[in-house]
Amino acid sequence: MNIPPIAGIGAPPVAAPAASSTTAAPGFADAMTQGIEQVSNAEKAADAASLDVASGGPTGLHELMARTSQAQLSVDLLVQVRNRAVEAYQEIMRIQV
């Protein structure tokens, strides 16, 4: 039985330049950025509603509670996504090469 030798490691392949972001599918960083913006907008809407209720504006208390709950759920979801991303990173770092 003849086993051929293992070839040496050559230079790493050169990656092609990244395509423009308009033609490429959105990546994880884009999704996280968009998610953070949505959470920020939800928090701003809840803050605006609370100021409106406190100043006697037309916003009802039920609308304030709905916006506050939406903002809280958005933050909770964002924290969970971050935790999962950190766990995935740590798992990848534990892989022995």
C-alpha cells in the first residue's frame, strides 16, 4: 500500500474584494445595527409618550403602557441575541485546531 505524502502548506488564497453592500445580502453586523436602531426608536417613542402623558397631552395611559412594554421586550430580545452571539464566539474559540 503506497500512501502519497502530504503536500506542504502554500500561501493562503487571496480573497476577492468584497462586493458593494447594495448587491450583497445583509450580514450579521447589518442586522445587529438595524436591530439596535429599532430598539433605540422604541425607547424614544416610550420616552416621548411618557413625557406627553406627564404634561397632559393627548396620549393615553394605555398607549404609554403599550409603548413601554414594546421597548422593554425589544431590549430583552436584543440582550438575548447578544448573549447568544457571545456564547457562539466563545464556543468557536474553544475549538481546537
